[in-house]
Amino acid sequence: MEVYEALKARRTVRRFKPDPVSDMALERILEAARWAPSSRNQQPWHLVVIKDRERLKAVGEIARTGGFIADAPLAIAIVMSDADQPGMDAGRALQQMEVMAWSEGMGTCFVTLPNDENRRVKEILDIPVEMDLVTVLPFGYRTDDFKGRGTPRKPLAEMVHLESFGRHPTG
């Protein structure tokens, strides 16, 4: 799939087919994160791959906004260590994994974990206390029910400013 096409077509997916994610597709998703840029090339991420059904169910039960993790065949937790820009760097890795998954016929939806949920998920995944759990991304092959439900996008003229804020391109 062409990159531009994948970027335009990608949607958030919260329901997955039960099919397992192939090892080759998983490796491509992980490689996409590995090649993500990071502040000062620190590459501060650690990726915890979760395939165990009981562990996926436990994480899904804890995450109020991510119950669908329990139904995914795979999840990846993004953990940061000594990062100058943890949110920015994690976001870059996350986006690359998301687009790679889309190109492989899969989808995902990042899950926010407020403090108590974050602490409990870190315990389940044996993540050291001093490290930052940024998100858990469930992955799976897309069901057909998301098609055509894309959200409309604002025109560029509403968000692009030329040379200074408030000057919009014409034409």
C-alpha cells in the first residue's frame, strides 16, 4: 500500500477479527517502531508484546477506555526510558506502527491510562516503576464494519497559516 494512501485511509479500529497476527506482520510493526525518529536519536522506547489471552483480558479489564484490548489477538505496550521527549518520541513510534499495521490489513486504537490504571497495567506487564508506560496498542485484522465511517477532515485553508498566524493561503 502506498504511504499517502495508507495515511488517508487509516481509521481507528476497536473491533478485530479473531485471527492471530502473523509473526511476519508483527515483525514489520516492531521494525516500524524501531525506525521511528527520536529526540537526539535516543531511541528510548521499549515495546512489550502481549499475546497471552489472560494478560490481554486483564489489561482490557483495567483500561476504562480500552476494554477492547481483551478482544484483540495482540497488543503492544510502549514504555519509555530516560527520554528527553517521551510523549513526542512515543507518538512517533506509535504512528509508524499504526500506519504499518494498516498497510498489513490491521488496525489499532491507542489507549490512555490514567494514573491508577497505568500503575496496575505496569504491574501486570512487570514494567519497572521508574519507566513510563505511555500507552497500550491493541492490534488485529480489521472487521468490515468500519468501512465508510471516516471522519471528515477540515480543509487545509482552515488550518494552514502562511508566514504568520491568521494569514491563510488563497485559492
